[in-house]
Amino acid sequence: MDGLKHFAHGLYKSAAEAVLPTRTASAFRDKGVLTPEEFVAAGDLLVSSCPTWRWEGGDGPKRKPYLPKDKQFLVTRNVPCVRRAQAVQDAADAAVEQDVDDGSGESWVAAGGAPAAG
């Protein structure tokens, strides 16, 4: 069902883009939409302010003619995730370290999981 919704939305979007002109006057305050120039300016500010963001050019057939070829969309990578960082920290805190004597006269450290038997 989601695939059908996605397909229908894609058709609607393609038809609208073919019929409607590219916006030239700003309507951000009224409608929350940007002109291509505003999009590029906002993207440039984001890229210069946040090192995880960068511009991408995209595939040739999918490029929009009203945007620069090297600034078709924005992508972010290597963003720290508080939830993921907390999960790693919780796992480290829960790890059990215990000195284990294996009878050979050497001591080993059992790390993580349940305490070693012995």
C-alpha cells in the first residue's frame, strides 16, 4: 500500500512541476516555500556553518534545471546521535571486568557480559 501511495504522489508531483512555473518571488513568510535562489543561499549558509552538511549534484536525468548542477540537494553525514552515544555509554558502563586466574599463574581480564566462572 505504501508503494502505491508513493507512486501516486510521484505522479502528482511530476504533473505539478510540469505545469507550475518555478517560483521567482519569495513566499517564505506566507507559504513556507523558497525560490531556487533562496534555497541555494540558505544551503550555502548551512554548509558554511555546519561541517556535516554538503551539497550534492545528483543524477543527470533527475537534476532540476533551475538549480546549479553541483547544488541540487543537501546531505548530512556523520552526525552524532545522542541516543546512539548514550547506548554505547550504557553498554560500557554495564560491562563487567574481572581478573581471572586460569591456573597457569597468569591473570587475564574478562571484559563484558557475565562474570567469568571460577
